[in-house]
Amino acid sequence: MDTVLASVDLSKEKVNLQDHLLRTRKLVIQPGGIVPWHSHEDRPALISVISGTIEEYASNCSVPIVHKAGEVSVEKSGVQHWWKNTGKTPVVLLSSDVFHDMPKADAHMM
């Protein structure tokens, strides 16, 4: 069975596919751990919460957004945010994004 959980319409995003990668990453966020502040101005993404619960702190929201296992967050142009695991167990995320493949990319970049 093939079920689309979420998608990003790339025709409405500021994406030039030359020198970009479509990638999927597994992120494990330990209790108290964070995904640092970042923007999705040119990097649309779909974040699937595989296990655990995590809070998102977004520039356009005055209260944290709680994401639970099974949910998908759509991140596109205009989204600036960071995430924090406020629980007692690790959170596992699958992140699929369109990433600018810079020749000398900093290994610490999101």
C-alpha cells in the first residue's frame, strides 16, 4: 500500500533544483535535546515523528506546537523554528527535505 501522508508543492517554493539534493535523514533527539533554530526559506521539508513527542517553537506561533508519533510536519518557505524534546525518552524523526548541495557545506549545518 502507498499512502501519501504530506507533500510540498515545489512550484510554489523558492527552489532551484540545480545543485540541490532531495534527502531523508533519521534524527534521534535525546531528552532535553534540541534541533537548533533554522529556516526553511529555500529548504522545504516533511518531518515524520516515528516515536516520542516533541515540541516545536516557531516564529509564527506564540505557544509551542506539540508533535506526536505518527504525525507529519510540513515545513516550507516562511517557516523559522526550533524543536525540543521535553520528554523522558528519545524522539525519532525522519526528515525528508530539498537541500542545497554546497561544495564545501559545513558538517554541522541542518
